[in-house]
Amino acid sequence: MLHRHAFSVMGVPQLPRPRCHPRDMRLRFDPETDEIPFAEARLKLLERFDTWLAGRSDLGASDADEAPHDTALALDWKFSYADGDLGWWRVEHLQEFLLEWCPRKLSASAEEVRSLPSSLARFVAFLDAEELLAPGSASPAAVTRAAEALRPGFLSAMSDPSKFGMAKSLFAGAAAEGADLTDRDQLDAWMAEFNSRPDGERRRLLPDSSLPRPPRPKLAPVAMPSEEAVAASKAEAPVLAMFAKLAKFVGSGRRLTQKGNFNLADARELVELLGTGDVVDHQYGGRVHQLRSAEDLPVLRYVFAWAKKAGVVRVVHGKVVTTKKGTALASDPAKFFDHAVESLLAAGPLSIQRYPDRWGGWPEVDAMLDQFTLALLTGPYCIQRPMRIEAMAEEASGAVLKTFVFAHLGDDDVTRHIGWDVTDMMDILVLAGMIQRDGVEPPDEPWARRGKGGTVELTPAGISTTRRLLAEAGYDVPEAGVFAEASAAELLLGTDHSDFPTVWGELQAWRARRSPEEAVAQLADAVLEMDDPALRNVAMAVMSDTDQQLAVPHVRRLCEDRRSRGFALCWLVDHEIEPPGSLYQPDDPEPFVDVLAHRLVSHGPEAMIEALELAGSHEAQITLIDRLWRTPSDATVVVLSAIGSEHPSKVVAKAARRAAFQRRSWSSA
């Protein structure tokens, strides 16, 4: 299992991103004080870029001409709005520039800026070729792939008025009404006329002109299933088969009871036909309690109500009849999936299950939980993993307790009831084909329909539909896959590994394009390619999330390389393949720095100190520390600093601080 701790150092400073450039050309500037130096460096950089482009035989004349102009815009953004480092480029920089800043600020049509993504990719390739690309940047190949992946979203955003900022909206409105934006007099006249219009008319043109536009809530990128997987998942939704059978059974008409229920004979037949799982005749206390009304068959009752809401059947003059929509359902059930889900959400996944006119209900809470359905699905949507139903119930009960006061129920009683409600909601979403529920404990009584516990995971259809519903609700729901064709090293180097949700989404999309064998092999290669211990640890953690039998040979291969041996040994120990004592080899202490770094990054300072104790007494630890400071690992200073600040023994901590000072002095010599 990949844990979030794989991406942090538990409060201990991480290895800093190197900020010096390989060449002596200055590329970092402070917008508050460096406007003139930035302008000079910008001009020099663009001239070199232009010369480099001229020597490229693979570029057309228009591409070579556009790239410097596009790059000048990006450099201005980097200086004025971003970090001021003209040589440091990661994929998230492209995302922010192309998908956020340009649509908001840049007054140009999508066609006029179509070349921007490619120009940025060429500029990063130039920086790399000229040895000006800052350490920690994404590789040119990764940037090129990201630029192509971002292009459709960029062009769409540039044409979407809802993403325009205030000034851009005004200019767009002026141009749409015939004003020549290059004529200052025309533009001034249009602005004066616009300001004289009634508020309502101005708001129609610029609906957010009086207030800043609130940012859209943004979720982490999520790997989306293929269209084929979504279509197959929709067709397999259990409720669609139930609807089709119900429509065929009803046919041209079935008489209902005065309360609008099926008669007992039809109800008994439908329980078998639809497979509702309802218990028709209860046995209790040695007696058989026969069915008295179809209303007492909960699943049949709400499936019938759902079918009416979805328009599969309708009630006319005391009879239920099949509609044209219901008749057509059997030929292509997948086409009916979205309508079935939307009908359920409109009726309320919980409210539709309630018995009418029964005592003891809390309709206000039911209504709130129905509105909370999408929020509950957001958790499994984002993590793309099974989620414990207890965790979802805890989230829902917390929201309910903040909203309502229950005079005769304690918080624990309310929480227990909400747990039942959330379970009922998840079960009907299973019927809808939105989720699958696993690990369910059987109910306590044979006639009870509600299983306990288990996990919830979205189906491919559930992932696709939840994303659509979130987008319609105003969320920004990016799709992962920028690095789907990249190597594992390019993926990890190109993303901000402190942003766990984004990394996880990109990893899921990356793994979906590969077999487990290919993924494990490429992750092992990444461990050898990368210098950053934190990123090596991430790669090893992802390998833990795959089939162990596939991973072990590759981890054994990593043990043969001194640069990766420490991380590989930790993996083998954590998976109980090697004993803990194998982490420390007195005759070869160099890999032990990486062992300590792994323990620090993965589990925190206490685990690091526990690993250090493998060396023996405090005196033995001090002797080891005096040897470790010369090891070539990039983690050496961080490990020694962490020991110096966290070790409970003052003498060991002092020795570590002294060794860290020696390492820094030696490195700078």
C-alpha cells in the first residue's frame, strides 16, 4: 500500500531543490528589485533561443518565428506572476500558465495562441541543450508530452468566457460589439457608453464585473477509464436488468392495489424474477409470518418507485403499464444508465427507500443526506481506491450533527443511525452500477437485508459519471494522464511529490497504460536513475502497491547497486523477506545512510533512530556517524541533521551535528 508518508519527512527538512544553474548565466530574479536585470537577461536569453531555433532543421519558418514571441510571454509570466526562475520548468508550471493565467489574462483568440504549448516545449529543450535548465526541472521529453496533453484544454479555456478575467472580459465584449481594439478613441468611447448602461445590462455582458470571480473548487487529477470500460460498466448496472425485466413483466398493464402496490401474487413473482433478495415470508419465534403487502418488500418497493421516477413504467387508472422508454430499454440498457442515475439522485437515494406514512422517520435528515450523495462519492473518486464505509458514515454523521440538534438522542445514537442510512445509500448505488461494495459482513438476522461494513469503490461508469456530476456542480475536475507515456523517472521528476493527490492520480493513469510487469520494471529503473532520496522512496513505495512476487526480483536487482541498496534492503525487510538485522552491514556502512533516509522519510525520526540502534551502543553509533559523513549519498546531510536534532542521546546528537558540519565544509571545499 502506498502511504502518504512516502512523500514527506515528518517535519524534518527535506532535501532542498538545488537552485543554482549549471552555467553562470543568471536566471533567477526578484520582481520587486530586479526589473532591469530581468529585462537584460530576457533579451539575451531570447536571442540565444532564436539562434538555437535557426539551427534546427526540423522546424518550419513559422514555428521558428512564433516560438521566441510565445516564450517572451511565458518569461514575463514567470517573472511577474510565478517564482522568477526563468530556467526552472515543471509540468505544474505549464498547467498554471496555459490553463489558468492565459485564459484569464491573455486577450487573444485560441487560434492566435495555438503555438504556445509547442513553443514552451521547444524552449525547455533549448534550456537543456544549453545547460541552462535548472536542477529539479522536468525533462524536455516530459514537458513535450505534457504540452501536447494540455493543448486541447488550453485551447478550450482560451475560448471559454467563464474563465476570462475582468479586463479580458471587457475587451472581449468591446470586440464582440464592433469596437476596434487598436483604436484608442473607439475603445474609450465604447467604455464610456458601457459604463452608462443599466446595471442589469452590464451584468449580462460581464456577470462577475462587480465582484472577483470565486475560484472553482479544484480536485486532484484522476485517471479516467477507457470509453470501452465505461460503456461495458454501464451495461452491467444491476438496476437496468431489473428495469428491463419489470417492463416486460408489466407489459400492457398490471392491476395495482388501492395503495398503489403490486398484489401479493405479482409481488412474489417479481421478487424471484428481479432477484431483489427480499424475504417474502419471515420465520420468527418458531412461526412463519406470511407476506401481507408488497409494501413490506423494501427492495421491490423502491425499485418500483425508481422505475416510475425514471419513466420505465407509469400508473394509469389503477394499473401500471410499460412506457415506450421501458420497452426500448432491453435493446440497449447502457444508453439508459445516465437517466437512471439522475432519476435516483432526483428522488433521493435515501428518501426513495423510506416507507410512506411510517412513524419514526426524520425526513429533514434524509433530505440532507440525499444532497450529500455527491460529497460521499467524492472521496472514493479522488483516492481511486476502496474506501471503508465506516469512514463515509463518519463524514456524513459529522455533517448531520453540525446541522441538527436531537433532543432525545445522544451523538452515538445519531452516528449509529447515520451509519445505517449511509449503508442503505451505498447499497442502492450498487444497484445503480455506480459503485461496488466488497467485504460486507452478513446481517445479524436471516431476514435482514442490510449487510455491515466493507468497502466502497467506484465502477468505471461511476468514475465517469461522478466526474461529470462534479463538473456540473462547479468543480474543476482535471483528468490525469499528462505523464501516461513518460518513463517512471520522468513522471516522478515532473510532478511535485509534496502534492500527493496529484502524484497519485498521475501514477494511476501511468499504470493503466502498462502491465504490472512493465510498471514494476520501469519503477526499478527509476530508482537507479534518480538522485533524490525522497523520489527513490516514492518509487519503492509504488512497487509495494503491486504484486509482491513481481517486485521481488527487481528489488533484488536494486540491492546489487550501491546507490539503491539501502532503499532496496528496507523494502525487503518491510515485506518480511529479509530480517531487520540485514539493514546494517558493519563492513560496508555506506548504504546505511540510505537506510536511515528511508526510515526517516517513510516513518519519521523515531524509526530512523531505531534503525541507527542496529549499530549497537551509543559509542558504536558515534563511531559509525564519524564514518558516514563522507558517504556520497545526497541524503547524508539531511540524515545527520535529523539525528542531530532528534536523537535522545546528547552525545550522539552532538556527534551527528559535528559530522553534518564536516560534510557541509567538505562539500563546499
